[in-house]
Amino acid sequence: MKGSIIWRSGKSKKSGGIGTHITAITKRKFLPNLQRVKALINGEVRYIRVTTRALKKGLVTKAPKRNWKKPEAAKN
């Protein structure tokens, strides 16, 4: 989505000034909050970029935690 940043200067009337005035308007973009997540896709674990909204809704199945240990530690 597109929008704009509005720069204002001056003291508000409520605070005892003569009011704020717009000094500049610059364009900006509203970007989605993407996170890099390990997910199960077609039975295999892959890294994908997912929005936080999709994660909260449960649209992505996250990969299970690995219980892998080094071979030396497993023997003892």
C-alpha cells in the first residue's frame, strides 16, 4: 500500500501556540511484516518468508524441533 509522511512544524493551539502547519509531504510504502520461518512444505522442511498475520492465523505449519545429538554424546 502507498501513503505519505506529513511533516508538521509549530506548536498546537491546544498547547498555546498559533497552530501546526504542514511543511512537507513525502511518499512512503506500507510493507508487510515478513519473517523467515522453517516450514513444512510438501513433506520437506524449507525456509520461507511469511507474514506475521499468516503465522498468527495458523496458515503455515512450522517445522518440528530436531532432537539430534552428536554421535559421541549418544554413546555415553
